[in-house]
Amino acid sequence: MTSTFSIGGDLEVSRLGYGAMQLPGPGVWGESLDPEGAVAVLRRAVELGVTLIDTADAYGPNVADLLIKQALHPYADDLVIATKVGFTRQGPGRWTAVGRPEYLRQQVELSLRHLGLERIDLLQLHRVDPEVPLADQIGELALLQQEGKIRHIGLSEVTVDEVEAAGEFATIASVQNRYNLTLRTSEPVLDHCTANGIAFIPYSPLAKGKLLEDGGPFDVLAARHGAGRSQLALAWLLKRSPVVLPIPGTASIAHLEDNLGARSVELADDEFASLSS
């Protein structure tokens, strides 16, 4: 199992990354309940070899971005900060897609400022806005890419048809869809990404903790491998396809270290097949 993947063919990252969604307050809204702890988690992730950190302007909003800048700026040369725009917030747990070109441009400019970047290595459209032509949404990101403000363009929560349609206006380097052992509705998208060398970034890789409960699919394997359930869930994702880049998120250093232990877990083919059936 390879430990790295090159997004867009030229942006090498660790395949097991870190997602910053859990750093803001409850409902991904407002300030962190423990900002010092959030900074410590981010720094520990990088210390442990994580080179892909996923965030979004909507996390807080802007809270996660500012914590990342506080913790890690100036950034190491090999550290990739991937972010997203196109989702607005109206309160805790409330999200609304807005893909008007002028809004996307504004948010990219704010993301550059909040993260302390001159160029965003991976900018993903957080959601496709059904009220705005896809050509206008992707076209604006392509213009920003031509201006040198974006390196690679990605998508989130899309179908194969949407990936192909977006590809008419820009090269799509990544797709970020919800995907884990118990929720595999995005299998066709993952297969498409695998066939085309597109990074597939599964969010909610631990099914919001459901895969960690007693009596789950990993109980027998946990004893056999001497590994935790989260490690096995992530190891399954890493084995599923070489383009898969899981981004488990946590506000706990202990959970972070446990998750990253998945890098040393190698599922046998028959174990993978048994879990996948």
C-alpha cells in the first residue's frame, strides 16, 4: 500500500490526512470550545507526518481556517491546505449552497487571507448550487486558477455525471464525497476517480463514530491485528483504492494519534473482502 498520492499528478500528499471540521463549536458553528487544544491537535498532526489538511470557509464560518493559520503558519513546504467554498451558514448545523461566481470569488479571496496563502493548492466547490449553471460555477474557479490563486480544482458531494460535466470547464483533480464502510452510495464515483487518477477524499470516514461501537464489523479483526476499530475502518478505506485520501477529524490528540495508527495496519485480501461483502 502506497503511503502518498499526487493530487493532479504534481501535488504529493500523505494518503491519511486530517479534517478540520470538528475544530469550531457545536454544529460546526462559532468559536472553538478549546482553541489551545485545537492548535495543539493541528501541530501534532503535522508532527506525525500529515501533509494534507482539509478545511472550508464554512467551518465556523472561518474559525477552522484561522486556527490553522495560527497553528501552522508559515507552512512547511510539503504541507497542503485543501479548502472549499460555495456553502453558506445560517446557524449551527445549517448549510445552504451558493454558487454565484461573484460569491465564489469573494470566498476564495477571503480564504487566501484567512489561511495566509498566496495560492490555494486544492480548492473544492463545497456543493453544486442547483440555481446557478455549472459552467458559471466551475468557470469562475477556472478563472481564479488562471490568475494563479488556485492550483487544483475539486468538487464535493457530486455524481459521476456532475464530475464529467464539470470536466468540460476545468480539470477536476479531486472529489470529496461522504463514504465509509457502511455508506457506499458513492461507489460509482470512487470507481470513476480510480479509473481517471482523480483523488477521492471520503468525509465522515468513521460514520460519525458508528463504526467504533461494540458489536460492529471490526470486533474480530481488532483482536487479530491488535488495532483499534477506527484504525481498521481507515485501513479498509486505504485498501479500497490507491486514490482514496481519508481525512478523519478530531479535536483530541489521543484520537488523532489513534487514527494515524491506521498507517501501520495492512488488511489481508480475504479480510478486506469479508468486510466489503
